[in-house]
Amino acid sequence: MLSAAICGAVFTSPTPDQILEAIKAADEGAGVFMVIKNYSGDIMNFEIAQELAEMEGIDVASVVVDDDIAVENSLYTQGRRGVAGTILVHKILGNAARSGKSLSEMKDLADKLVLEIKTIGLALSGATVPEVGKPGFVLEDDEFEYGVGIHGEPGYKKEKMQPSSQLASELVEKLSEGFQLKAGERYGLLINGLGSTPLMEQYVFANDVAKLLHEKGIELAFKKIGNYMTSIDMAGLSLTLIRLADDEWLAALNAPVTTPAW
């Protein structure tokens, strides 16, 4: 799926030097394609690293993922945040790279792909950053928040605890508005646990989501459930839909990989 991943400190962007070293390590002569989540620090540092790499003769292209429809601007972003939908971008673009697509072909595919992926989530607790030793935000035991980001950024509303079916209804309606869902369309589904949500609860929620989408006449051609983009120990989950506008995208999602976490 990926040749390299660059990690900064917890909830912190990697530095341009770190990114440049990863670009060099991944380059095999045909160039390097970067997938960047939409956070201000990430974009700035990746752009600097790209310029440095190009000065050294390495072709680099990139795409910015901004799939979170919960809020337009947040603590670390201008515009929508990049969250779990990025995993689907990794999978499809990774398959494209493996099949031999050029850097320009990868860029064309990526630009189309990110327009067809949207995510929204909810949290029942904050994430505990090790250096701080306490959650970034606190919710009451019977409270949750819609739209919280993977770094604990604020969402769009808090409510008292509700059954899974009602949570699913809220998120599906938000995504339905975002996509303007139409009966007969084909989608893929990703349920992503944020760290402390048991897999059984994720499956219950996924079942509720599938029922709601079936009622809207949506064909679910791909389903993935598990912990793919976590926020340390945050309790919560996110729902991602991808409109499968191209048969090759579905084939790429189903293509075998040796990546253990997939």
C-alpha cells in the first residue's frame, strides 16, 4: 500500500528533513507520490520537502485528503480535515503504483478519488497524550460528541448517549447530504475504530449503517471494519463512504496486499 510513512511526535507534523529522507528512501527512479492529510503543519512541511527533493532531481507529486465533512475549519486546518478516508486513498493509489501507473497518472487518479470520499465520526472520550497524562477533552459518562477530529479537535454538537441505530442515522444523514445519495449508486464502506471501541460494537454500528443505506437503495459493494486510523485511546468511531465511480477502484480495494494492518 505504502512504501514509507513519516511519523512526527504525537499529534505533531513530521519535519521537512524527515519527509525528505523518506522520499529518498522510497524513490526507485520513477518518482514519489505523497498522500497528505489536510492539516496546516503537514501541508507546509510536505511542500518544503517536495521542493527540496525536486532540487535533488527527484520527481514528486502529491494529493491532499480532506474527507472529514463534520466541520469546515478546525484547530489545525483551513478547510476540512483529513481522517480515515485516507486509508482508502492509500489502498487504491498503492495498487495503482504497483500496477505501473506513471506519476502523472497517479495524480489524475488521486484528484478524482479524493472528491468521492467523505467521513464523519463521533467520540465518547478524549485521547490521552502520553506526555500530558490526561485526555485532551472530557465528556460525561452519558455524553458523546459528533464530529470530533483524530487529534481531539472539537466537533459540531454534544448529546446524551443514544442507541447505535440513532448514532448511525445521524452520520448517514450527514453523509447523504454531502454526497447527495441517489438510489442505485454503488459505494464502499469503512467503519474505523478510534482506539478503544470494541470490535463487536463496531460491527453492531456497521449493521445499523448497512440497514439505513439499504433503505436508501444504495449498493454496498465493499465493507471494511476495524481500527485503521486511531487516536491513541479515544473511544469512538468514524464512518467513511466512497462512491465507487470506477470499477477499477473497487478492484483495487479488493486486490490482495501483504500489509498486515489491512
